[in-house]
Amino acid sequence: MEQYKTAGCILVSAYNSDLGDELERNSGYFSRPFDYKKMKENTPFIVQFHSESDHLVPVEVGREVARLLSPTEYIETKNDGHFQAKKYDMFTDAILKHGKFES
């Protein structure tokens, strides 16, 4: 989203640091601060999902990402963990709500 315009963005369990994990740190994804201003300029909508029970990405981190990307639609659930089930209708619903589709 920083470099390219998108039709929109759905974020699930978003995070903005290596969370103290060596593999994440070595990935290089977090070697510089994200350009949130540019991200917001490049996408017409952002919908972010996070669960209070996420065991990999603390909910406070998700809330911080939502704050930095504000205004965004932030949806916080109670018991979805790291969203590892096969299907979540709420993701599809968000795409259909915001997407512009040609028939």
C-alpha cells in the first residue's frame, strides 16, 4: 500500500513490528517505519479485523495499527484467536460492502 494504489485493503491480525521474534526481525519487513500517510493515500478503504484472543499478535498491537491508519473500519472480535479457521463470512462481507465489481 505504500508504493501502489489499491482498490482497498482488508487487514487481519495486523502488526507493525517484529514483535520480538527473530524470524520476523530477519525478514527485513520491519527495518524501517511504515509510511501510514502514504498507505492511507493509496487506498480508498481499510477494514481491519483483530481478535482479543489472538495468541500471536496482541490485541493492543492491532489497536495501535488501527490508530495509525485512522480513519479505518476496525472490527474487534472476542474469541477468533489468530483467525485460522477455514472460513470467515465477515471478511467476505467487508469485501462485498466496499468493493466495486463489474458484471
